[in-house]
Amino acid sequence: MSHFIIRTKHTKNVNGIRIEPGMQVEVITQSMSNPVTTNGGQPVIDAFHRIYGIDIKKAGCLNTTELEVIKI
């Protein structure tokens, strides 16, 4: 199992969703690969929805340009 911290890099206001730099979630996956690019980023989408109540995919931030991925 792998433990990742995913953190936003930039301020963004898209589709009524405001993203601030430094918003972060923790994701634990079975895979060793990047959770943003694996399985359509579903674990990351679920974590941001659970913690902040936002749809990170709808905001257009589900990519490595907008998100920093840190493997713990």
C-alpha cells in the first residue's frame, strides 16, 4: 500500500468552485503509481469531495500541473 499527500498549487475559481493553494488531502492506494493519473484519479476526487465538499475534476484541477503529489 502507498500513502500520498496531494496538495493544490494555485488559486483557481472555475464553475463556482474556488481552489486555494495548499488545500491537501491524504490518499492511500494499493498501487505504487501516481493516484492523480491512475484509475481516472477517483481516489483523489473522492478525498477532495469528502474533506472540502468540492469536485476537483469539475474545477479542472485533476492534473499534475495543478496538484503536487508527495509520496510518504
